[in-house]
Amino acid sequence: MIQAPRGTFDILPESAAQRRVVEEQVEKILGAAGYRRIETPTFEATELFARGVGEATDIVQKEMYTFDDGGGRSLTLRPEITAPICRAYLEHGMHKLAQPVKLWYLSSCFRAEAPQRGRYRQFWQVGAEAIGSSAPETDAELIVLLADLLGALGVKGTRLRLSSLGTPETRSAYREELKDFLRAHEAELSEEVRSRIELNPLRAFDSDDRGTRAVMQDAPLLLDRLDEDDAEHFAQVRALLDDAGVRYELDPTLVRGLDYYTRTVWEFTSDALGSQSGVGGGGRYDGLIELLDGPPTPGVGWAAGIERMLLAAHDLAAPADFVDLYVALAAPEGNRTAFDLARAARRAGLQAQLELAGRSLKGQLKHADRIHARWVAIVGENGVVTLKDMESGDQRDAPVQNVIPTILRGGAAA
Ligand code: AMP
């Protein structure tokens, strides 16, 4: 039997209903702050991610689904959506709009990672981006919005880690300092960290290797090297979060998986998840638009994983499906009347279902009960309809044209 590809899953109706709740909350919380929805293509030019995410990142090196489009052009299923949004910002001349341009998305991403609980090869991200503002209020607002979303969804055991990566100049000077430090301790580092000193020294902070961890205790920290402007920007972000009552831990070793971050970076984790504890995170990416050949344009944003939010929210309750009217058949000749009635009911704004399985009348009533139908119209011979109120159990015969008005009146006599 053919099965869904490894690392992918079907979203069955119950789970689709939970996701609708997430989407409604996203729309409400981000919409209230002026963020508007955007949807970009599922695949993009490979170069967008190579440049925008960074050649040295795990994502670009190991995790992209890349293919030739048949015409010699390399395309990639999007592993993340910030670079595509920046591409869209440039392509549609959004720098001419009032800044910042505030956008949100809810779309699937693709990464060829080893599947485990909370880690899939196709997964869904909700995210928000504010492009065109360097104000610390933007960073703080985005963090607060993500905190609000996690709160509204009942995501359990969240912790927020916060740091600042400074500007590219500070960062590259710091990188050199860190590389020197790592080289000086080369013998004590893990093979993997050692092999990546040149390409991605910051990854050393992420290592699980004991020797490496011991070395990193004394490693220089970027937070201690921020220039005055960046330090001031970060202080303001923190003051705004403090005022907003958002609790965070300063984590000078916070490394985000993507290369393009500058200044503020953050990550929410949840104790309710296993090893894949990252629920959502983001940061400022003031250099990204320029990397994509645009004018210097600041930006900041976050992404959160839908599956991980749902896992960490445990049993997010979705409203039960509701059926106003179930149209049952007592005699086969009534089928056209029944069909018309169901259709007219839907046109009148009711949720109406029709018997489609050839059940006995008893079976139909049982089914109507199972799907929690509020009313059942039993269509008999010559178009006679018996309307049954499933709440009170009352039933009465009615001409077919009276059925919908009666339901719309809530059953009261005309
Ligand atoms: P990132 O773009 O790596 O910062 O990821 C943002 C969020 O997306 C993470 O916090 C996770 O919640 C989610 N995420 C990332 N990769 C995966 C994956 N392979 N499977 C499921 N969720 C993921």
C-alpha cells in the first residue's frame, strides 16, 4: 500500500479544525496590529535561499529539496518564508508603501531533516514580518504578538530567550575573535565543530559535545561586544518588554539557524515538547534585503511551527461541527424533493446534509443523531415532510415549503 512520504502527514478533518482555530487566532492577533496576510509560491529560485538563508547554514547545506525545472533552472521547495517575503517586497516595490510593511503568513515549509516528534519534512509555519522599520518598538511589538499568540492558543511551559547579534561589522569582528579562540582550543573541540570553525564558528555554542561545551564556558560573548547603537537598541527592546510584563532570559549564546539575523534575536521554547523544544523564534534582519540586491532596508520578524504549537498546547479544543438540518428519506420517490430541500436550506444559510448512503429510516435517524443534527426532515411519499426537532423530540408534518422558514424561526409556529 502506498503511504505518505517519510516525514509528512495527512491533516485529517479533526486536525484541520484545530488548525482553523490557530488561523483564526493569528488573524485576530496580528490583524489587530495591522499585519496583513501574504502567500508566496511553494518553490522559489534556489539562489534566493542560498543567498538569503546563507550558504553555510544547515538548511542550505543539507536540508533543501532542490530540483531542476527541466529547463536548466534550479528551484527549491521553500525551507522558510522570510527570504521569499523579502523577494516579494522588492519585486512589488513595497518600499514605496508606507513603512513598515507588516505582513503575516501561514504556509508549509520543506526541510529534509531526520523526522521525529515535532520535526517533519513538510511542516507549517505561521510568521510575521515588519519590513522598513528599525525602531526597537517593532522588535518588541513582534515579540509581544508572538507571546500573545502562544498564550491565546494555550501553549504550555513557554520560555523566552533573548539576545542581540549586533551589526554585521561587530559580528564579523566578533567572529574573528571567536575563531581565534576556537583555534586556540582546537584539540578540545568536537570533530564537527572543528571542521566548521571557518564556515560557522557560532555553531560551537550549539554543540552537545562535552569537551566543546567546557571550552565554550570561557568563550567571548557577542553581547559584550555590541557597539553603542546596538547596545542602546537592545536596551530599549528590553525596557519595552519589561514594561509589557513579558518575561525573558538573556541568552548571549542564542544562535539562530539562519545567517541573516542582526541585532535582536529571540526564541520561545516549550517544556511540553521533547528535544525539538523550539516553538517559534525570530529576529531582526537589517541586511537581508540588501543581500537580495535591494536598497538598505531594515526588517524584523518571527516564525512559529503550527505542529509544535499544537503539540505544546495539548488538546486545543476546536468547535464541534454543527448540522442544522439532516434530510432523510422515508420513501425512495422523495429523493428529488429531498435533494431540492437540502440545496434550498444551504442557500438559506443553513448547514444541511442529505442522506447519501441508502440507510434504512431507523439508520438515518441514528446517523442524524451521531452528527448532532439539530433538525431532521423526513421526506415521505408525495412530498410530505415530517420535521423532527432533535432537541425536544417533537415532530410534526409540514408542507415542504414550510420546512426552512420553521427552522429559521427556531421552530416557533408561524
Ligand atoms: P526556524 O525557521 O528554523 O527558526 O523555525 C521556526 C519554527 O518552525 C521553529 O520554532 C519550529 O516551531 C518550526 N520548525 C522548524 N523546523 C521544523 C520542522 N522540521 N518540523 C516542524 N516544525 C519545524
